[in-house]
Amino acid sequence: MSGAVCEICPHRCRLQEGQAGFCGARVCRGGRVVCDSYGWLTSAALDPVEKKPLARFHPGAGILSVGSYGCNLRCPFCQNYQISMSGKRESGMLYVPPRALAEQAKRLVPQGNIGLAFTYNEPLIAYEYVRDCAKLNRANGLLNVLVTNGYVCEEPLRKLLPLIDAMNIDLKSFSPDFYRKIGGGLEDVRRTIEISARAGCHVEVTTLIVPGENDSPEEMRRLSEWLAGVDPGIPLHVTRFFPRYKMADRAPTPVQQVYALAAVARGALRYVYEGNC
């Protein structure tokens, strides 16, 4: 079978010349798969680090947070669907090469900036851009953060990890069926959490509680017990869903349900935080 295979995420898209992958951000050019979104930013802001969310990593600091476009999952409840589900021609973008981004991060240090956070859409589909920016940012003495769905192949993950200081990884459910519905795989995300935490990266995990989808106490018990088996000190953010994208007709998660599920998680984990409440 002809075509080039993308090795970044477990979809391993086989692409013909000029064809874009499932994520919309990687394209076959000259017989190889390249990052078509390289340097193209849709969003940039100096955010509190707690907004990533990271509760136990330099609290009180700010971090220059940037995003591009595209995603390798298809969550019907996506909070940033305007950029994650859009293509290059649909998004209002600015081209920012790695050196310019690293210099901007350094300029913002007097305003409390500690580095760069790659977030808003799925950053790992722009693997080469994240890598190149992270190298320059690290050389400036600043920190690198990934906010990711964790759906990535092991080899690129391991190559990138020495440059990454902290990650917030979405663990969207503890059900393989749930992950199949959104075009991903539970085992792949679990592996990302295990590898990253055991590599010494600061890891926090977020689970968005979607009513009727992943909101049972039994699922939260299994999720939190598995996470505690990796490290009971990994912070878990149990987060409230609000109607968005293809689930705009759903009701928000009841606040008391978020608190009840967080209490279940505290049976296994040291640090559990309720979000969006």
C-alpha cells in the first residue's frame, strides 16, 4: 500500500500526497508526513498556571499559553471546538516561529511568566513545533507545560519528555467503549500517564464529568484506584461539564455530583480538586 504513515499518534494515518490526517494538522508532502500547523497559532494568553489546570505546580505563577488548530479525538463535548475541530483555512491565525515565541515568553517574565504552555487544542499533533519551542524556552531557563489528551505514540512521547516539566493529561473516562466513541483508546492514554509520571515529569490528570456518560461512582472508583497505583500523589481534577458543541442540549453536571465523585476519588488519591464549580 502506497503513502506515508504518520507516527505521532495511534491513528497512524496512511496519507497520500497532499492528504491531511485525522487530526487535520498533519499532511503528506514530498512523501513524508509533516506538521502543517507548524507555527500557526489561533490563541495566546498569559494565564494563571492554575487554569491549565495545574494545582501543585508553581501556584500563583503565570504561563504564556498558546494553541493552534486540530485534534486527534472527536469529543462531542469539546470546550474549544472552534479551533480543535477547524482546519487551517477556517481559523484566524498568526504565524509565530519558535524563536519569536521563546523570546516573547522571556519578555513576559517580569509579569510573572514561568514559561510556555501548549494548550487549547491538542498540542502533540504539532509535535515538531512543540519540540522546537520547548528547546529554545528551556535554553532561556523557562519551563514547558503540555495540556494534552494523552493520545500519542510511545516513541515521540519519550523523545519529548526530557523537555517537558509538567503535563495535565485528560483521562476522559475509564471505559474503553467511551474512548472508542470519541476515536481514541483508553490503554494508550493510560500508558501516556504511566510513562510521563515515571519519567519524573509533574503530572496532573483531569476528568470532565459528562452526565450519563462517565459519571458513575463505580467508574470513578476504578479510575482513581488505577491512578493511585501509578502514584497516589498525582492530582486529579474532577471537572463539571457545561453544554457545548454537539452536546449543547445537555444539562450541566450537577454540582453535588461533582463533589460526590471527588469524594470517591479521595478514597484512593491524596490530591483531588473539583473544577468549574
